[in-house]
Amino acid sequence: MRAAPEVLDLKYFLRSIPNLFKEHCVIFFMYQWDQLSKKYSLGDYTNKFILIPGILNNVKKKKGLILLDLGCGNGLLSIIFHEEGLKIVGIDISKEMIKLAQIQNPGPKYIHIDGTKYLSDKPFDIIISNMVACNIPKLDNLDEFFLSCFKNLKISGKLYFTNSATEFQKTCNFGIAKRTYPNNITEGCKFSVELKNLDDTWIGPFANYHWSENTIINSAKKSGLNLIKTVPLLSTSGQDNFPEKAKYSLYIFERE
Ligand SMILES: C[S@@+](CC[C@H](N)C(=O)[O-])C[C@H]1O[C@@H](n2cnc3c(N)ncnc32)[C@H](O)[C@@H]1O
């Protein structure tokens, strides 16, 4: 006699949960940032004093250029370039972050979409992607991320990219960030991050993934993006509790 189908279905469903998670883990991160958006409104110290100044010092701010802010969050970078006269499209996998961008930093065009799947009808002169790849949980998705950057850039267009520099930060739990690593740091391993907001509240904990510099450069190269420059980023805060040496880098890639 056949078992009742609903019993079979339930067993099948429970067994397939780990696979469902594996297959769709990018979707999980959409929800992670939906939750974090509630705590992220003012932006964090690392962004303000290290990453954003580093990006602004290096990206050409010429009026009329079209720029994609991939993983734009609440639009902190998009709005700066928008005010400089560039044409901005900001995209983010989190609906809540896009809503926040529209409210807090209106002006640029914001789209709610997974950046690894995005294909614009018009290619961009510049793509910036600040602290997004460290949210990507699988190497296949990282490859898709760079392929999407490649497809969305004009020939000779540039990608300005930053990443959570796990190798350097392991010894660096300074007062604006806390990180908890597994004993063995391997490619794609998950670690927990908390960041301090500008109003001294904490954002997090949330999950990040370790992608080494080599993995990043190789994945970009596979898609047709060549590394043309690595710029070490130093803190501009002058505060004592910031590390003296660069812990982050800005990677500048060019489409062949
Ligand atoms: C650390 S925040 C950085 C936000 C922004 N780039 C900035 O500089 O303020 C990471 C952002 O990446 C977004 N993100 C993560 N994975 C993404 C994906 N696959 N496509 C688009 N956005 C993504 C998150 O939703 C989040 O808003």
C-alpha cells in the first residue's frame, strides 16, 4: 500500500532543506541585509574614514559618465557621484536597503536586483562595488558577480572594487569593528562581523565570507577583467584606535 503522500512530502521537504539552502543561499543574504538596514542608517566608521575616501580619491568624477554602484546599500556612494554630475544606477539585492537609499539619498536611479544577475541595456563607464563580494557565499556566485561586472562595462571601462581583507584583519579587532573567525580560514569560509555606526551603535553581527586576494583576482580574470592597480587604503580619521597600516585595498580592474 502506498504511504500517504503528505507524509512522504514532509519527509522529502525536511531532507531537502540543506540542499535548498545551498542552492539558494544568495537569497538568504537578501534577508540578512533587509534586517541590517534597520541598524545601518548612518553608515559605519570603516566606510567613512577608509573605504569611501579611498574610492573618491581614485575614481574619475567626470560629468556625464555613467556609473553603476553594484551593492549600493543605502546609496552613500551613489549620491556623492550623482552630485558630481555623473549618471548613477544603484542596485542592491536587499529591498530594504533600496528603500533606504530612495529615502535617504534620493536622485540616482535605484533598482532592487541581485547584482550577479543584472544586465543593463546600456554598458557603464565605471562600476564601483564597495564591500559586496564579502557577502557572496559561493565561488560560482563570485564568478557570476565578476561576469556581470564584465558584461555591464564598456570596453576599457573600469571596476573599482573593495573586499573584506580577512588575512589582515584577523589580528585587527580595533574599536570600530569586531570579527570572529573560524580556527581555519579557508576560501569561502564564513565569519561574523560587527561594525560600529557613526553614532557609536553597533551594526551586526552579520555573516561575511573570506575570499582571498588571489581568488578575487583569478575570478575577475576568468571573466575578462584585468587588474590594473591595487591601491592600499589608509584611514583618514587621525583617531588613535585606527590601525596605522592599510588593512584594506582598492582593486582597479579594466575590461579588455
Ligand atoms: C557592506 S554593505 C555596502 C553598501 C554600499 N556598497 C556602501 O558602500 O555603503 C553590502 C551591500 O551589498 C548588498 N549585496 C550583497 N550581495 C549582493 C548581490 N548579490 N547583489 C547586489 N547587492 C548585494 C547588500 O544587500 C548590502 O546592501
